Amino acid sequence: MADLARLIDPSKAVIIVVDVQNDFCRPDGALGKAGAPTADAMAMIPTLARLLDAARATGTKIVWLQTIHEDATDSDPWRGRSLNKSADICRKGTWGIEFTDVAPRDDEPVVIKHRYSGFVNTRLDSVLRTLKAETLIMTGVSTNVCVESTARHGFMLDYHVVFVDDCCAAYSREEHEGALYNMRTHFGTVASADALIDAWRATVPAPVG
Amino acid sequence: MLSLSELVVPSKSAIIVVDVQNDFCEPDGAAGKGGKDTAAAMAMIPRLQRFLDAARAHGTNIIFVQTIHEPATDSDVWVGRRANPEARNCLKGTWGAEFTGVTPQAHEPVVIKHRYSAFVNTRLDSVLRTLKVENLIVLGVATNVCVESTSRHGYMLDYNVVLVPDCCAAYDQAAHDMTVLVHKKYFGTVASSEAVIASWAATHAVASGV
């Protein structure tokens, strides 16, 4: 608990909300319509919303990753990803790119990305350095693809990683658990939303805002 | 060692137009109002326009780099880069951030940046790989700051880099000249806009069987 509280100190930790967008989460989004089971993603969102509310009350910063695809970054290797099934996901200007149920406040940066990791050729690291972030609190979808890619990359850029297991979701339980195993053994800490909220409640002097 | 015509061949090259924006070029933009001599920048623009027209006629890729600053990326270290931290430029949504004398066509990507090098935490490298670009033709302002930072970084990412000095401008001639010298020694090739245009015309003539 002491270690977790230190890691998620509101002045040093930033929550990264990864790709909580219609095309990844909703049954009538692009992946859902292509047959991916989106139930776990939709089920996770209320827990995520509760975590974000608690974070805002402590003054912990939140940064949103939003995948947007367009021709300019659709290289040949990229277009063929996911067994050629991802061609119409998160196209610029569509309903599919919009956030699902949760949304950034005006003062919460949105980082547009076009690869799995939120760090590849984006402004994310500049935003995090501006915030003097030391710990990334990872949430979003899908656990083993964009969240894990971003977490691995963030760890390799020397951020502490706290992976919130019940604020992530994948398209199968095995993939979800596999990602948690990697995170736990090689990349940082795995904890539940309640563990974080309890740690803040025990250590943060007074709620902000 | 590649010849100039190989280095600028349209199918494998991209022109990187760096920061040709009001706050860096116009006398009443931020740099000008802050005391910088913007004469060289304004004088360069007609040569740049002519160069881009020729590039479009020969099918060379053009990518516009646009500096836009906002609080999300204004770290303490970054804001402290100038003696007067209050002097802001290229703020999101302002006239100062708009392009000067050049306009991207609909299919020409615009890469937003917030540090000197257009490769730092931007989508530039993804855009270049999508285009299968091997060579960068770098120009714009300021020669020794954002142009040089971008050309050095591009070279270190394994692109061939051609610097076009007569389509670059700095606020100090000596600084401009030093960038050209250093680039030629350690980072790639220097060529005039006329030489590049002539190379395109000659390649085109050959291809057309002229």
C-alpha cells in the first residue's frame, strides 16, 4: 500500500486513458460489427469513470489517447495489421473515433496517435514531461494491444507503470490475463481501481476541486 | 555516393517545408516584433514558391511542418528557452501560426510540431514511411534552429538529406552560413533550388524520351 501510494502521488502520477473510443468499445463500432466481443470493454467503463472521478478529486492529471487513422499514416505494413481486419477502424472524422461514455475535460490533454503505442511519433512524451510525470497509471483498451504497447514503451522511457486491471479490457480473457502477467513480472505494478482509490483516500490530505 | 538527381528523385523524396509561418517570417510577427531581422525570410519566400510550383509539376512529395504551441507542451524547460519567457510564438489558433506565402494543397500532409526538430514526438516519421521516402529536401526557417534541428535528426534516422540554402533563412547571415557548412561536412548534401529544379527537368526529359 505504501509503495502504491508513493507511485500514484497526485503530483507525480498521470492517468493514461487509452483508446476508449466507439470503434473499440461499442458493439456497433467497427470492431464490434466485425465480430469482436466488446462486452468486457463496455463493462469496464463504469469502473474507469469512478477512477477518473476519484483522480480528479485528488488533482491527479489525466491524459487521453485517441487513435485516428487517415491516409497520411496508412503505410503498407500498417494497413495489413490484425490479419487485414482493421482497415476501417477509427477513420478521421467518423463517429468511431469519439470517446465512449467518458470524455476529457477542457484542461485534460488529448494525444492523437496512429500506431499501437501512444509514444510512437506523437506528442505524448512532451505532454508528460511538461506535467513532470513520473508514473503512468494505465487504463483503457485493449489490454494487450494498445494499453500494453504504450505501457511497455512508457516503461522503457523510464516512467513507473501502474496497470489498473479492472479499468482495462481485451477481446478475450486470455489476452487480458496475458497482458497482466507481463506487466506484473517485467514492467511494473498491477492494481485494481479500488486499491488506487483507497491509497489516495489514505494519503492525500484534502480533495481538490 | 548518390548523385543529386538520385537524391531528389520525386518518387523517393519529400520536401520538408519548415515553419514558414507568420510569427517567424512577417515583420509584425512575434520574431519581428521581438527585434529579429525578418528580411531574409521574406526575401526567400518567392524563391520557395517557385520551388514548390516546380516540385508539384514534377510530382515530388511536399510535407508542411507547422509549429503550434499550447500549454500542454509548454514544459518549464521549453518555456525557458528564451531570455524572455513571456515572448510567445505560434500559439494555437493565432495568425502567427498561419503559413506565410505558401499553402498546403489538400493532399499535402501538415505535421504539427512543438519542438525545434520536426521529428520530436510528432507523426513525421510515420508520414515519411507511408510515402516510402528515402530522401528529405529540407528548407524553411530558421536555418540554424528548426531547419538544422530537423535536418540533423532526419539524417540520424537514416534519410538522405539535401539542404536548399536559398530557400532557407535565418535572422543572422553568419548563423545561416554555418548551418550550410556543417551540413555539407557531416549531414548530407547542399544544393540550390535551381540545381534541383534542373535535375527534375532533366530526369523528366529522359523519362519522356526527349
